[in-house]
Amino acid sequence: MRQIILYPGEDGFWVVECPSLPGCISQGKTKEEAIINIKEAIKGYISALEEDNLPVPEENFGTIVLAV
């Protein structure tokens, strides 16, 4: 299970990233498409780490939402 951040991009696409996997970012025309794309990106990211015998970062659900 991985935490993701989903937000609207400047180009009208939805941007989604996985903070526990540095550089694991994707996008989609809709929120649903962006979520599907990040799931694939996360699987590929973890597979690449495992193939290279590198440690897979643990997930940390320490999120705070702040309204200013």
C-alpha cells in the first residue's frame, strides 16, 4: 500500500506522485486515469529496485493537511 498525492497540473492534466518513492510521478487526463497510471509506475519502480537488488523504501503515512 502506497500513499499518493493527486493535484491538478497547469496543463489541465492531473499529476500524481508517490512521496515514498522519490521521482515516481505520473499524470492523466482524469483523476481515474492518473491513479491507474501511478499504480503502473509504482509497480515498475519497485520491480526495477528488486531486479537491481536495491532496498524498497518503506511507506510512511505521516501526512498532515494544512489549510492557510
